[in-house]
Amino acid sequence: MPEGCIKSRIVSFRLSDEEHGTVEEASRRHGFASVSHFARSATLERKSSEPMRTPLDVEINRMWRRIEVLTTALEALTGVALDLST
């Protein structure tokens, strides 16, 4: 579902203070702006075969693509293939 879609449904569930703290900590650790965004992403991830993509995952993937571009450019300049798998 695109980010800009209007969300008109509410799903609500109760958590103990301890559970909320655990979920809030996981939300922050994965780079989500709120527990709501984290819960939505985790829930929707379960229905697809694709793994959950957190904001941190997106940023890491962006950096890897940039590294690949820079590696290709460096290889073209030096004429030497670089192995970044280690």
C-alpha cells in the first residue's frame, strides 16, 4: 500500500506497561517514528513473503547501492576488480 493512501480503519489492542516498553524499545531500535508505525509495519509484513523493511533497512540498502556505484567507478579508474564480500 502506498504511503500516501488514506488510512480510515483503526486497529486497537491493549498492552501492559512492560509490553508497551518492550514494543517502544523495539520500535526505536528499528528506526520507526512511533509504536503505531512499527506495529503497522510488523502486522502488514506478516501477510507478505517480503521481510519487514524498517527505515534502517532502507538506509542501509541505499548506502550499499552507493558503495556499489563507487566501487564500479573505482574499478573503472584503476582497471582492478575489487572484492567487497569480505
